[in-house]
Amino acid sequence: MGTIDGAGGSDTVQYVRFQSPHRNARGHYTGIFGLVNNLAREGKLSDEQESFRRTNNSWYDIAYTDPSTVDPTIYDDAINPGAAAWFKPSAAHLLARVPGYLEILAAHDVECVVLSSTDPGRVIYEDDVQVVVVPHALNVPARPIPSAIVRD
């Protein structure tokens, strides 16, 4: 796997987020895990894709903290409108599994873009691999997924 374009290599912290380029019914941009989980809820995943999803979702559950277990109101729109999680550059071990999720989305023609920013919003949660922010603006420029991220 290649590196994520713009996700490191400078003194400035570059946060990264994978999400739908389209707002959902609540007006938010669904993240990569939510996009794949939605396909699963709709019964659209093959047995192999579902196995990947379950195995890797479980791995992520163990590998890092779900911010909503620390603060149940973190994603409450009335308190933190548009709150979204972004990976830190220190999350290389977490980002290494993203291509499998991208492959599933591509197989189902579900669009996903990558965002990178040194200042994605007001930080409301932070740990060693992620931040959750309330965005400064709900429209952050997105880029297509770099080909180096998608497995050959």
C-alpha cells in the first residue's frame, strides 16, 4: 500500500477522513465505516465482504476507542453539530486496513472521497490516533481517493 497523499511528511499535523461526497438524510457526510455498515444492513454484501467487515470492524473496536463511549453526547447534533472523526498521522496501523473498505465500496459503486486538513474544526475529543471535530464549515473540499490507497 502507498501513502496517503498529504497525510504526513511535514511539521504540521495533517488529519485524514474518508467519507461520502454526498450528505445523508441528517445532512452529514457518512464516514467510510458507516458506508460499509449501511451496505451490510441492506444485505448487499457478499459472504466474503461481510466476513471482511465483521473481522475488521471487530479489530477496529479493539484497536482504538469509540469516542461515544467516552462521551455519549459527542455526536449529538444539538450539542456538536456535524461532529466527525478524523485520523491522525499516528494512525498508520488503522489506515492500513482502509483499502479493504474502499474495495467493498467500489464493488457496490458507492462513492468515497478522502479529505485532509491541518484544521478540520473545533476539537471536541482527541486521543493518540484520532480527533473528533465540529467542522468550521460543513463544506470541506474533497479529493478523489489516491490510487496508491486502493489495492491492486
